[in-house]
Amino acid sequence: MIRKSKNKLVIVLLFKGKEGFKQTFKTVIYASTPSILSFWFPPLFVVGLIWSIVLTCKGLMKLQKLKTLYAVMAVLLPIVIVLAIGLLLRFV
């Protein structure tokens, strides 16, 4: 969880977030709650995961005072990078 917050903080700082690590950490922790709770019921896990991503975007917009596009990029960019590396490693 802390590593996830640090990744988000780096991305948020790249997109000129106004607040520091504490606000980013609060956003990630609170927004992760739906995916953690839905983990116990697998059919709802995808819904919980998507809702967690939406809440993270909304939280970064509010607490870091980011524009919508920057908040979405701050959330989705690490996911896309990890998926791309995973795909590259699979085919190598």
C-alpha cells in the first residue's frame, strides 16, 4: 500500500499536485477500501476495483487540486506501465 502511494505521489508531483504525500496517502487508502472489501466476494471484485480507481481520481482532484485529465493520468499511467512491462516480459 505504501509503495502504491509513493508511485502515485511521484506521478502527482509530475502533474503539479498542490499537496504532499499525506494527502496522496489518504486518498489511496480511502479509495482502496471498495476493492479490499469486494475481495471477499469475487464476482464483485471487478466492480470494487473500478470504483476504487474512480475514487482515487476524484480524491486526487479534490485533495491535490489536480485537473481531471491529470488525475486520471496519475492513476492510469502506473497501471499501463506495469501492464506493458508484464506483456514485454511475457514475450521475451
